[in-house]
Amino acid sequence: MIAPPPLWVRRLVLAPLVIALAVLLVPTSIMLALVVGAALTWLLPGRLRVLRLLWMISFYVLWDAAALVVLFALWVASGFGAAMHQPWMRRAHVAVARWALAVLFWQVRWTLRLRIVIEAPTGASVPDVPVLVLSRHAGPGDSFILVDTLLGRGRRTPAIVLKDTLQWDPAVDVLLHRLPAAFVTPQSRRRPGQPGAAETIAQIAADLGPDGALVLFPEGGNVTPGRRAKRIAALRARGKDALADRAERMPHVMVPHAGGFLSALDTVRGDAAVLVVAHTGLERLVTVRDIWRELPMDKEIVLGGRLTRVADLPGDAEGRELWLFEQWERVDAWIAARDADRPVADLRGDHSG
């Protein structure tokens, strides 16, 4: 994707442009037609695909603009940024994030006919300790779903490391620059001395508070046949043929990268926990064509998880990397069982090869 523009362009051009679009959109007859159309989409499942898409785009513009106005008000309330890092201001921004995602997913559930089911405890079941959240990466919006779950049900303060291209979204850009989050530039565009993902993750993990949850996606991207084959080939190139054979028996996931996870373990508090998250329901939504074909989605997205205390993990890097691989085997087995419509209670079974 195209690299985001400089900060001054994002703040003085992109953000005002989104607000201007929202101001122009609200009083127009187009907005009225879209509201009526959005109401009809609920009565006509599988119909009005174009209206659903136009409504969601319009709603997202309004949502982004509203969030920007609230964030600007918080900036003013902080003394034009002077108190931005105070605890009360951090709590205010977490509340804004919780509100914003709740509103967004209320609309997504209604318009796209999505159902989100949580089958396992989130970080709320381990109060007062930081949590490292390791999730599979499949389909659009899975990071939003996970963060919304952590904010809402888990009452956590999520910290997330994202690709720098997400700074094209003005509200996401402003909000996450004020929360314990970071945007990482790909190595091909990284300036000399600019920190990479592992360094950034280590720094955020070290600062996690008792209600913090650092969200990591060890696969690094959505599963595709090409990426999956490259990961397996990389294992064989390292002489790990046994692991490569096991990876070939995991059709639903890719071999996870352990670097960011290991960096987080090196700096996070010793009483922290690790939450491995599996989800299913978005696998077929990889390209724009896939998303268009599936509208309205009319899907059930199910999240399951498994908690492990950091103190219970292997103490060496090689053992921890193998532990992560085994968790991904469990995730793959959980997804396979759901695809086969077999009952799955949790991710605690031993599915390693």
C-alpha cells in the first residue's frame, strides 16, 4: 500500500476533509435515501447490496468525523496537548475508543447482519495483570473485532502495533497516537535508526499496566496459499523438516512469526498472561471481490481463546517459539472442528503432532 503522507498533511488536510465530507453529507437528500435504504436492508436479507455498501461507507465517514471532533475537544481540554499524557486524559481516550467501536459494531451488526459470539473468557478473567493477546489474522476487520471485545467485555486498555498505512484513516491515526499503540514502517521504507516491529513491541510490553492488553498477530497477514507455502519452505530451509511437516497439516493458519512475541516476553511483567485467540467466520473475505460477493455477510463470527500464565511458559527462546507453534496447531484444529460442525468446548486439547 501507499505510504501515509507526512503528519502535517494528515492533520491539516485529511482530517478536515473527512469532517467537511460529513458536513456536506448530513443535510443532503442522498443521506435520507441511504437511511431509508439501510432500514430496508434489514427487512430484505440478501438484497440491496449496493445500498448496504453505500450506507456503510457514508456511516463510516460520519463516524470518523464524529470521532475527530471528540478528539479535538479532548485536545483542547488537555490544555492544547499539555496534559495529554496524564492518567485522566488516557482514561478519557480509552472511553472514547470504547464508545466509538461500540457504535461502529452496532451499525455493522445491523447493516451487514453479523453476529459475534465469544466462546471463551477474554482478558477480564485474569484481572490486575497485563495480557499478551496473540490472534490469528484472517479477513477484514478482525483486529477491530478483537479490540472492541477487549475494550467492552474485557474492560482492558488495548495496545496494538499496526502497519503505518493505517494512518490514512484520520480518526484511527489521531486516537492511536494518544494510546499505547504504535505504527510500524515496513523495512523497505524504514529510515536508518527507525525502530522496527520487535523493538516497538518490546517497548510497549514494558509499559503495560495491570489492565493492559498488547495485541499481536504473529502470522503478520491474512492466510493465502502463497504465503503459507513460503512459511513452510522457510522452515525447511532452516532444517526444521519435522515442523514443516506439521505445518503442512495446518491448512487454516500460517506458521507464526515468533520475533514480536519473544520481544514482548522479554520485557513484560513476570505475572502477565498470554491469551491465544482463534476466530472463524471471516476466512473467505480476503479480496475486495470476496467482500462484494458475500454482502450482506449474514455470518456468525466466533471467538475462542486459551489463557496461559507467562510463568508457565518455557524459559528459553527456542522452547517459547515451539510453544507458539503448538498453539497455532490448536487454533487450526479448533477452526477445522468448527468447519466440520463438530462441537468444540475450548482450545485446551492437545492437537500437536
